[in-house]
Amino acid sequence: MGLVDLTRRSLVGALGALAAGPRVLFASVAAHARDHLLEAEWLATAGVEGGFAPVVVAPDFAATPVGSGAQRLHWVEPSPDGRTAIAVARRPGTCAVLFDRRAGAVLATFEPGEGRVFSGHGRFIDGGARFLAVEIARADGRGVVTRRVVEAGFAVEAEWASAGIGPHDMLPAAGALVVANGGIEPHTPEALGAEVAGASIALLDPVSGAVRSVAELSEDLASLSLRHLTSGGDGFTVAAAQDLLADGVARPLLYAVEGEGLRAFDAPDEAWRGLRTYVGSVALDASGAYVAAASPRGNRVALWRRDGRYIGSLPLVDGCGLAPTREAGQFLATSGLGETVLLATDGEGVGVVARRSGGPRYDNHAVLVG
């Protein structure tokens, strides 16, 4: 296995484990010739032998890692070009990996701005010509959205404040750029003893980065960190939360983003408690009618109708990755134990359609390729 030899123009970036850690290039499996192109239905990231890697998931759930690096990769964003994708390391990561999802080859890596780390998420815009990345200043947690030009080696052409601290996820929806400013991240040293996360959902102008609005939760929900987002073709957007407090209070962990406000989804108290304060991934189905939320701490995946009415849940140990399929009412779910499960709902109940074990240790997210 060799290292990809890339020019600066094609974005040779270092895979620094942390700012003070050693710099390690991202190893590629491309040195082993492939006699066929990979058939990618979904993309994910996973822990693989010796490190972490993007993963190409076939229609039959077979998983093929692409390369290997020392940093934990989080979200994968497929490019509209139909061939490449970018996997982004999560906080405190300092690497984003560009790879060819069909050839199974790492092409390049790039890094956040000086003194900043990636939060694990990014999105292609302008038909794949530009890439938006969420970055966090190490010194004070201030959030920054950078806009990078793909053909210019992912050079930053603009950057804007995220209008909050600790941003995690971000996506374009309904003519705005929606940013989930998580505030204090639960289950971190900074969260010890904290009761107010300082989270918000900011709507930014997608061209200038100007702040259009900032929505915050009410005082009784101030312990929630708003972290993950999903959006449908009509702009309907849902934010998922994690709770700083484990006090037994059944706080809603899903919210529809409606204008400048947030509407809580409904569920019985025992359903919220069953998620054990933590939603690690959220997804809309292909029709936009159903929402799924996964909790690796609660070992389950729960489903709702779009209007916020609760449908039910299924167990999945350490399950977190979620993505739609091409069928209405269906979701792919992945787990840290290497399971891949196909779930389906008719709006009244939820069941398992198919299951495969023996895969890699999947991370928090999966995405359907377009």
C-alpha cells in the first residue's frame, strides 16, 4: 500500500492528528489495481484496521473502505459530479479527504484555517463547483463557514461567522444556509457541570453570509445542543439535539426549523427517555414524509411523520448512521458493530426489511448517493 503523491495544486494536505500531533499522509488503497468500478449506493465513514476511512456501500450492503488515516472521519458529502466525494473529520479533526467513490481511490486532502478544526460536516454547492465547510476556532469555539473553490485546490474564497459557538452541521435549504450551532458539546470535558449549551439554529444568506435570523430554544430546553440537520427538496428542515443533562427529564430531541422558530416533535416521555439524551443522526426519507432519528446510546432508531407525530422505534445496538433509500418510507441504518439494516414504515408502524452483519465499525453517518 502506498501514499498518494499529489501536487499542491491537487491539494496535498496533511492528516494532522491534532494541532500538536504528528502529520501523517492519508494512505490510499488505490495502489492495488481494481478490475472494476465500485457500485456505490450509499457512502459512510468507519473505523477500519489501523485507522479510519470513507466507506463505499453497495446496493447489497457490501462495504469497501477507501484508504486509511489516523483521524476519525464523520460525514461524507457526495459531489454532484457523480464520481467524487469528501469525507470530513470531526472536531478536533484537521483533515478532509477527497476520494473517487467509483474507483475507490483517495485523490487529495485539505485542512481547515489556521487555528481552527473541522466539525465533521461540509456540503457541495453550485453544482459541485464549491464546497462549504464548518470550522471551529480552537481558542474560543467561535464558528466559521468557509466557501472553497474546488477547481482552485479548495482555496478559500470567502468565510463567514456561523452566528454561534461550536457549530456542527450545516446545509443549504429554502434559499438559506442553515447552521446548527451546537454550543457546548455533550460528553466532552467542557460539558462537565454545564447546564446551558448555548445552542442555536442560524439562517445565513448563502451568497454574502449575512445573518438572516437566529433561533434559540426556550429556557427549559437550554441544556440541549442542536447538532445535526436534514432537509428535503422542498426546504423542510429538521434539527436533532443532544442533552447536556441526564436528569431523567424527557426533553424533545427533534425540532422542525420553521422560519425564525423551532417546533418540537411529539413522542411519549418514555420514547424520549429511550434515546438516552442523544440523537446522533437524523434523516428524511425519499418522499419527505417520514423522519428517522438514531441513538447509539439508546441503541435504537425512532421514526416520526413529517408533522411531528411519533410512529415507533426498533432496536439497533450502537446504531447511528442513517440515510434514505430510493423508496418512500425506507431508511438504511448502520451500526458501530458492523450491522447494516434496511428499515421501512407505512406511517403506522416500523419494521426490518433486510439486515447484513460483518461490516466495518460504522461511524455516525451514511448518505445516499444521487
